[in-house]
Amino acid sequence: MEQVRKIQSTGTAVRVISIICIVLFAIAALFLALTMVALIVTSYVLPADYQVVDVVLDFGLKLDYPLFAQMDAHPFFSDNFSATAQDSTLLLDFSSDVMPFQLTKLWALLFTPFLQIIAWIVVFSFVCRFAKALKTSHSPFTGTVIARLKAIGWSLLFAATLPSIIGGFVSTFAMSGHFKVSVSVDLSMVLFILIFLLLIYIFSYGAKLQEESDTTL
């Protein structure tokens, strides 16, 4: 059938794109892994005097708006923050205290992105298997196709949550020396993935009913 051939050709294209993405993400993961290893090894080579640097955050913001000219604004100053108004310009300035930062812990900042890349490699691996099933199946309603589509959904859910959770724990422990809950999860993405999984299970149930109907007839 013409529609089946179109699905199979689309599966071929998706498989090629997935393989390209896997290769690119694998290169990025290898680069991050080598960088983290280099930073850890460097921590044993650098003299103690060079392992800690003082960091000061300095942030300035200039806002121009005619409304500021009509405001009876008074300058505000604190230890780290100041706000002054001049004509139609509002100047905000923030400067932090001196914060010591250990260069040997830089690898911890790369750990979460590394986990996220690994998670996406897993996702694209399932996408590649799904595309291969589409290419070789005579129908998109087979059990193999549906099972691999479910695997994509679950791998997407794990990719959207687990790297941030695990990476947050490890990075926080490496930077501060104690565990602290510091997790950033895109809830809208999680909701989208859950809806995607729900549609897959509805699709699976419909395919099962169609199979039973065809068997009865």
C-alpha cells in the first residue's frame, strides 16, 4: 500500500536523523567527560595556593523611562545594593561580597549537563529503534512499534527529570560538602510527556480492539 510505503520511508529518514543526533551527542558527552577528568586530575597537580580564587559578582542595570522623571525618588544605598534616579534614568547596582571558589570543584558544574546529554542519547536510541520498526513493519499498529513508542515516552520522562535530580544532588554535594535539594524540573515538559504517554496507551488500546475485531471477522 502507498500509505505503508510512506510510513516506511519516513521511518528511514527518522532513523538517519536519530543516528546523526546520537553521534553528535556522543561527541559532546565525550568532550564533557574528558573535561571533567582533566579538572579532577588538575586538582591533584595544582599547588594549594592556586586552587582557590576570590569571586565578586558585580551587576549594573540602567533603565530609561520618562515616568522616572516624575517620581520623587530618593537614593537608596545598602551594603551590596544601590538605587539612584537621575532625570528619567534609574540606576541599579549590585555587588556581592568576596566569595572563595575552589577551581577543583569546577567539574561539578559540568556533571548535570553530562547526565542530560547521556539521557538524550538514550532517548534517540529508542527513537532509532522505533524508526527501524516502522521501516520493517507492514503496519504501524504492530506490538513492536507500539512497545518502542512507549519506550520513547518513558525515556523522555526520565530525561526531563532524573538528570536534574541526580545532577543537582551530586553537584551540590561536590560544591558545598553536604547534600541539599536543589532541583530544576520543567513541569510543563513533564505534563506534555505524560499526555504523550496517555495518547500512546489510548492508541495501544485502540490497536488491540482492532486486532480482536479483525480476528473475530
